[in-house]
Amino acid sequence: MGLETTTKLKNGVEIPSVGLGVYKVEEGEQVYESVKSALEIGYRHIDTASFYQNEEGVGRAVKDSGIPRDEIFITTKVWNNEQGFTEALEAFNRSLTKLGTDYIDLYLIHWPVPDKYKDTWRALEKIYRDGKARAIGVSNFLPHHLDDLMRDAEIRPMVNQIEHHPKLAQTETRKFCRDHEIAVEAWSPIGKATYLDEPLLCDLAEKYGKTAAQVVLRWHYQNGTIIIPKSTRASRQRENASIFDFELSGAEMEKIDGLDQDHRLGAHPDNFNYE
């Protein structure tokens, strides 16, 4: 058990449970070297987005790795100013070109742009039916967005990628997703490392001979959440992957649950500036 561990999506596609996120990793050598080292360590899941402006570097690292394309799971996303039916189809093709691939493993709507996300979803359904994406989903959608989307959708989202960490439990959204067989994926899974000095996390880290970040990532994993921690350093990438050799007890899981303060580090989807 390790980085080869996967989560099965509703359509049967297997997504590696731990991946590498590359938000704010610079295009060029930084993202190239980050992805290259992650793949060498054993990561097989890379999460990017058109908004990150580093798809070309990701694609180059994947190609140069020598690892067969079908062994690497690539996620990318359509940005807010690319939404709409025709616009999303065009954005998808731009991402394919930049990544240097003829299909995407998971394509997501990055944010629920009002009055746009339903048309965008129709485009994702077409992309999926055409076999150009193995799975499709959304990001930063709350239950009311999902409910609204699914009212007209012919294909339900397979993934919802949300900000989620111990101080932002997203209980309602996670329950909605569980009830509708939508896999939950956490961005910023360790809360941008802003509270890793929390006494509970430090105590558990000492008990298991791990870091506080590893304790949080293990909590996610035991909750069945897909995680994409970001790191440009090989040593930290190894650390983030080393969560499969210990197990938190039920009581410890509940204590970490108790850290929830509904504390967002990113924007709230209902208050996002979509202009």
C-alpha cells in the first residue's frame, strides 16, 4: 500500500488517492522539476488547471518521464472566463495542446460561475462522451450548486474538489457528495500549513513518529478523501506520500474532526468575485 492506492469513481475509473497539486508552481523549470521529482518518487496523479498557467511544463515532465501515459492520471480545469458551452470546448482543446496529450483523465469546472456552469457542464458531458476525458467533475461546488447542476445534467459529476482541511470540515458538502456517489477531493489539504503547531496534531505526530502534516493527510485518507498536497521539494513530496504505515484510531479521528471552525483560507464560492 502506498502511492499506488486508488479511489474508484462512480464510473469505475481509478484515481490515485494521493497526488501532486501544482497551484502557484511557476511555469518552466520549477513546475517541470517538481513534477519530474514527484513521478520519480512514485506519484502517478498530477493536478493542474488552465488558471495555473503551467500545463506546458506539466506535460513536458510527463512526456520526459518515460512513464507510459496511461499510467499517469492528469487533472486539469476550465477557468471562470472560459465558461460556457463553446468556450469550454475551446478551453479543453487548449489544455490538451499545452499538456501534449490527446485525453485528460479528469476535467473539472474550476468554480461555479453563476449562469454559466450549466452550459459549461454540457460541454464537459460532450467531452466525456467523445472519450476525451475519462472522468468529469466540479470544483468548489456547494450542495445547492450540485443540486442545481444535477437537475438538468445527463451525467452526474464524479468528483468535487473543495477546500478541505481539519479547520474546514465541509461536513454538509461531503455528506451531499457521499449520498450522491461523488468523490471528494481536497485542495489545500493541510490548510496551507497555517496551523500545524496545533497541540493535538503535534501530540499525534510525536506518538506516531510522524509530522503534523502527515497526521492531517492520514486523517483525510482514512476519511476516503482524495488529496493533492503541493510541494516543489522532493523531500516534502516524499514526506507527503509517507502516510500508509500508520493508522489513527477512531477516537483520534474524532478529535481531529473537533478542530473544525468553518475556517476558509480561500474564497467562499457564494462570495467569489466572478467578474
